[in-house]
Amino acid sequence: MSLRFKVLFLVIIAIFLLVAGNFVLASTTDGTVSGVAWSENIGWINFGTSTGNIHVTDTVLTGTAWNKYFGWIKLNPTNGGVVNNAEGTLSGTAWGSNIGWINFSGVVINSSGLFTGTATGANTGDINFSCTNCNVTTDWRPASLRTSCGDGSCNGLETCSTCLADCGSCSVGGGQYCGDGSCNNGETCSICATDCGSCLSVCGDSTCNGSETCSTCETDCGACLAVCGNGVCNAGENCTLCETDCGACSITCGDGLCNGTETCSTCETDCGVCIAPPSCGDGSCNNGETCSTCENDCGACLITCGDGLCNGTETCSTCALDCGSCLPVCGDFVCNGLETCRNCPLDCATCPPVCGDSTCNDSESCSTCETDCGICLSNPIVSPIGGIDIKHNECNAENQCMPVAGIGLDACKVDIDCQTKNPVIEVINPIIKEVTEITEKQVENIKVITKEITKNINTPQGSAITKTISTAGVVITTAVVATNIVASSFSFVDIVSLFARLFGLIFTLFGIKKRILPWGTVYDSVTKQPLDPVRVTLKNLDGKDIVSAITDLDGRYGFLVDKGFYVIRVDKTNYVFPSKNLLGKTQDEVYRDLYFGEVIEVKKSGDAIVKNIPLDPIDFNFNEFTKKNQKLNRFYSKWDVIIRRVSDAFFVVGFVVAIIAYFSAPYPYNTVIIGLYVFLSVLVLLGLKPKASGCIVDKITGDVLPFSIIRVIISPYNVEFSHKVADARGRYFCLAPKGEYYVKVEKKNQDGSYSLVYTSPIKNGAKQGIVREKFKV
């Protein structure tokens, strides 16, 4: 062989070895992966598919592994990834879209490139890389074990054949070397195929060469990597994991494989004990159970408005988000749905004043709203209402009896009824004043004359005098009242009315009936004149309006309420609330139970709030001045103040004399008198509460008829005076006019409509002024 040929041959060999050395370097720093690992929950995971293309570098693992049941597992997902620390210790996470995250912190690649240890996942359980048939390997090697051809050191796996740069040319004896064309000095077909030729493939010679593979000679080449689909049922594969390579499994109970039609019911040995499906009461809160559907397992729900569960004490009223909106019910004190101030004033309060609502309000007058306030007095024309001319007689400023538009009783028939000049008044008024002053002085000096009275009380003459004085209150006061009536400027109609009142004054003279009426009155704190129209609003302590009312011509109002705490607010033009003139007083000459804005406690549902409310005038009010001159009040008289002052005085004098008489001469007569005064005094302190409400019931079943409407119609005009809606218990509070009227009752039907079920006979409002009957319809 020529020298030139030998040199060229050596250069070619050197270049080949250098390239081969570089290929080995690339393989140990960026290795591929093959083999399978075992998961206790999902079975075999294949890390060696060609599609997965898994690579190992000094920093990360990339590519995807495969499981036949749950699909691909990505080793370098977004927001995760398996990390290598260059020495084979792995960490980080892989991701499977069907099985979730898998943690590789327990896996290590050893010096031989074999994966060992365990990865874990919430759904996969433990993934074992060290099991008997587990064989995930790579040609990547830890950095500390790798050699580098060309670094000047012939070490590691480097030889003269693999790294000429570090180990030099191979030589045999004196200049003999592999490639010199001679197979000698220890060269074999395995060491130097160039000189010795290719080795014969002999299975069992511990050399995997020639046509030998893992499939044809497992002894020399080792077991083939289990790759499902390669047509070979390798180690780690079975009929369950790779039916393509290993064929369908035979269904044999007891073979350790739960396959085919085997279940926990048919083959407990292979498939395990059946687990009963979750059920409420099994002690575990699972399978969609919640505190609402299974409190036994999940515990009681926390009451949280807005959590989507209507539970605990939540209702449509307290938590509409969870329980939905409440259905509107008139009388539940919530104005909702189709309820308005027209069809449900109990919930939505009284409608704001509007011309045509049959109420003459502060902003209305006869010139701006003739429908509500009537025709102005200066206008002699009477407008028809509903086709009927409604009018009544009143006395004008010239003491003439004139027809006036509007509803009311006749105050006069002829002009003489309006005459106000009466010489008796000029005489009687000073007498009344003098009697009052004398009475007050006598009360102050009563202690001085007590002894003198006592000395004479036991004499026959003294006994007679005592009896006379102790009973004189009623007789004298009645005489005074009769004198006032005769001397008054009242019309004939008023005189008849006052004589009818005298029968009730017997109790009034003793202080019993005084100031106790079944309604509340808003009045002028100075003149005691009732005020109208006044808006009276009832509120709860949260400031919410509960109900409101407009006082009638006699300043009357009233509220029928449930148990609770309330306050009243009052609005009237040219007047201020609360009154400062009477602040601190509980009663005055005419009214008792005065109200100044404090909290009212109603202890029993169905009680009426009928406080008397004084207002202080701050400016001239033409409406009240006109009403006073025209004598439009029906339940109030200017003589009420005088009568009650006189009756109070005689009550005090009579009581004092009765006490002296009893202790001076305790005869049976004096004992009876003092006992009567004590009894009446107790009634004065406690007060008598007249019935203020009525109710509507079914006459057959006796059940109450909630939310029925009661209408008061003035006879004979057939014009509605007022209407009220009964509450949920069928109760109502309704004032009546002074005069003839009748009542209609309308029952609420199930569909929300109303039907007339009762019409009463004609009644006379002069007796009571309030409707408080129990209607059985």
C-alpha cells in the first residue's frame, strides 16, 4: 500500500471518528426517551411514541407521553413543565387535559439513563418508574458523567476508535493498527470490523450484532421497549394495555384482570368490592349533595343572602335575591306589584292630594278646585254634581240663611235662625266669669274654712247643706249649660243638638266622659278650633311611611295598626308641629292625651292611634277663619271650653265638700257620695277607651273578610263621603259624617276584583260620628 494512500485513509478515518464523537456528545446532552411507566389508577403510560417525540436536555423535558384511556400528557405545558437540574433530578409538573396535573418531583434519571422513582397526580395516583416492567430510558447522561471528545483527555468511554483527537491512532505492536488491513494482535470483528470483517450474528454470544434485534435475540439485545402498535407484544404490554399487539383478553375471573364484561358484581376477585353509590345519610357530603339537599351529610347551611339558596329564616321579604320577589298582598305593609295608593292605601299610603279626590286640601280652594271645595260663597250659582244640585243652608256674615254648595246639614231654615244679637249673652258672660273666679278662690281658701264647716256639719242644718253642696255639681252645671244654651247665638238646630248632649253631660260634669272620643283631633292650641285639611302621617322607627290621612272638617283622624312602635308627623300651612304652647301638658280644657312627637308604643294589634295633636299658629289662616265664622264644625262647639271649665270647677268643689262631710259626719249618705267621687276619680285617671274600630266577617262561616272595602254614602244625595280598606284581620277604622248616611261593603274576590255584598239601612251620624259595627255579610 502506497504512503499517499495510507495518509488519505488515515485522514478519512480521523474525520469519521470526529463526527462520530460529536454525535455521541449530542446524544448525551439532548437525549430521546423510550419505555413505559405504571400508574395505579390509569395503567401504563408510554413515553416512547414517535408522535410524542420526548427529549431530555440539561434543563427541561419536552414532548408528550400517551395513555390509551386518557390520551396525551404534555411534559412542557403552559404555566408548568418538567424541569431537569442537569444531574438527572426532575421537578415541576406535566399536564393532561383529561387527568390534570402530575408532579415529577420524585423522579430521577440515573447514570445509565434509566428513569427511577415516582411521580404523583390527583387523578393518576402514583406513577411508578421503578416497577418490574417499567423501563423508561434515555441516552441523555448527567453532566458530571459526560466526556467531551477533543478536551485533551482520553477518558470515560473514549477510545482510539471513538475519539482519535484524545486517544490517538489505534496501533497494534510495531505500527500495526486497526485499518491497516490486517486482523491481528487482539483485533476482532467486534473491535475492528475494517480489518477483521463483520461478525457473524450468533444469538447468545452476548453481542447484539448483524441482524439481531430485541425481537430476534433478547439474550444479546435485551427486551424490546413496549410500544403499543408495533405488532409485538413486548414486556409491559398485555391484552388490557395493548389489545392491538397482544390480542383480546380472555374473560377469566381470577386472572387478576378486570376486563370484558367483568364488574365488581360479577367478579369481586379481579374488580374489587363494589362501592355503594353516594346517598344522603351515608355520612359523606358528595355526589352533588349540598347543605340544602342533604343537611345530615353536609351540615346546616349558613344563612347568607345572595348565595342562591333560599334557606333558614330567609323569605321573599328578607332576601329577594335567593327566594324571589314576594307576591303583592294588600295589607302586608309593603307597596309592591300592582298595588297603588288607589287600590291599597294600607300599604302604599294615601294618595297625594289631587283635585277631584273629594278632599279639599291645603293647596286647593273653591276657586282652584270647585269639585272638592265647593263653590265660593261669593258665587250664587250652584254647580250640579252627578246630575244633582247638592247644597245646604248656612248663615252668612249678614246673619242671613243662604244656600251653600256642598254636602252638609242645614244650619238654619229662615233668617231668624241666624240672629246673633241676644241681650242675655251680655248679662250671662260676666256672671259665668265671676262664678269661675269665685270657685277658684274658694278652692284656695278651703283649708281656712274647713274647721268652720266641720263644726256645722253635724247639725241638722249642716247635714242638709252638705248634701246639697256635694250633689250640686250636676244640678248647677246643668243649669249653667241650659242658661248658656238659651243665651247663646246658636241657631234652632244647634239648640236642639245641645239639648241632646245634656244627657251625656252627667258624666262629663264628673270628669269621666270629658275629652274621650273614639278619634284623634288636630286642633289650634290657642283657640281649640279643629283644623282641616291637615296631613297626618304615621311612620315606623325606620322612618318609613306606614299610612297617612287627611283630617275632615272637624279635624278628625285615626289609624288602625298592628303591635309596634310609631311616630306621627303633621303638616299644615301656617301652623307648626309640635306645639310649644302646650309642651309638657297631657291635657287641656277640651282635649286629653296630647301628642308632641314622641314614640308611641302599640301593645296590641288592632288598637287605634287616636292622639289629640295641638298645632301652634304662626300666621293668619283664612280657611280656618272662614270655617269658624260659618260654623261648619259638627263635632265641636265654642261652648265646649266654657262648659268643661265650669264642670271641672264644680267637680273639684263638690269633691272637697264630700271629703269634709265624710270625715266630719260619716253617715251612709256621705259615705255613698264620697265612694261615688272616688270611683269617678279613678275613672278620670284611667280614662275610658271607647271602641274605635269595627270588623267585617262572613255571616255563614264567621271568618273575617280581609281587605274588604267599606264605603260611607251620604243620604239622600248618594254621594260617597269616604271609603276604607279593612286590614288582613278584617278590621277597619272609619269616620262618619254628622247626618244621615248608609254603608256599602264590598268583598275582595280571589281574582282580585271586588263585589258588593252588603248595603246597610240609613244611619244617623249625629249620635256617634264613627262607623264601628261588626258587619256580617
